[in-house]
Amino acid sequence: MKGKWIGKYWFSGIVPDSLKDRKAEFEIIIESFVNSKISGKVSDNIETGGTSGIGIISGKIKDNKVKFVKRMPVKTSVFRDGTRVEEKKPHRPIYYSGIMDSESNFIKGTWKFKRGIGFVNGRLVIYPRTRGEWEMKRA
């Protein structure tokens, strides 16, 4: 498991037109894999619609099931009209789960944001439950 992985994620369900069919690329470096627990660093490709900054992941692998939480240092909000707002505070946690094919070193699954309330540029917003799909392979 340790090492470099490359992948992409995309939104599914009801999303603004600006997010439909957009696949953001990312790179994960798994630095630790001990007793089924993983941790490492993640960076999104901003040019493909990803979030700024170097984030961290932490999670676990049991049998062929993979679960981790992605935490990015820059909060990015995307509104229905496609407007993106970045703020210098931590992004909401993103929960990933997937199934690994160990023969091909390929993982595919789903991700989600939980529903929440927060502020964007001082304005109160209600974050809907948001979800999508993702995949990655060993580089």
C-alpha cells in the first residue's frame, strides 16, 4: 500500500452544471501502513477542478475494503452558479470508501461530505449532503 497513487474523483447525483462530467485528478502518497491503518499526504490538481493545498489522509484497510478521511487545508465552496470561493481555513472532511483489487492495484469507490452549516465569506450557508465517485491506482 505504501507509495504513490494517482486517481480522480467526480460528483454524482444532482450537481450544478459546472460540476457535471468534471473529473478532478489527485495524487496520494501513503507514508504509513501499519496494523491495517494508513496515513499520508494528498494533493489535488487545481487545473482539473481540485482543491488547493497539500492535505492529509488517514484511514484503514480491512481485507479489500478501503476507508479514509481526506482533510484539505484550504476550504473551497462551489455554488450552484459555478462560482468557486476559496478561504484560508480547513476544508470540511471528505469521507472516502472503496474496494481494492489487489492484483491490479486499483481502488474504486464513493466519497461524501456530510450535511452541515458554516460560513463562506462571513455569510451563513447550509451545506447539503454531497457525494461522488473516485478511483485510483498505484503509480
